[in-house]
Amino acid sequence: MHDVAADRARIDEIDAELARLVHERTAVSRRIQATRLAAGGPRVVSAREVEVVGRWRTELGSPGRTIAMALLELGRGRAG
């Protein structure tokens, strides 16, 4: 029999690590965007976003698309 409390504690640990990684990913994405904008490039590179969504969808199915879209939104920051 599984220890539900221990499994829930492990989920909490995983969630904390996922949140840390999302924050890190967001920071890297925003650095890339700032560099691209400083060079006169576009705010969003649609082809790259399609690639990211496709990779997450391949890995996790339809929910992967939702995760990818949330990550992309976080990385874009505010327009203007």
C-alpha cells in the first residue's frame, strides 16, 4: 500500500521544482526577446512558437499545447 501523505509531499516537491524551472525558462525567454528587439527584430517569432507548441503537444498530447501556450505567454511579457 502506498503512503498517500508521502506521495502528496513528493508532488509538492515536484510542483516547487516545476515552478522554479518555469521562472528560469521565463527569464531566459525574456532575455532572448530583449536581445532580439534590441537588434530590431520582432517581439514574437511565430515559427519558433509553433515549434515549441508542437514539441509539447508531441510529448503530452492536447494538454501539452495548453502548457506550451502558458509558457509562451509568460515568456513574452507585456507588449509595448
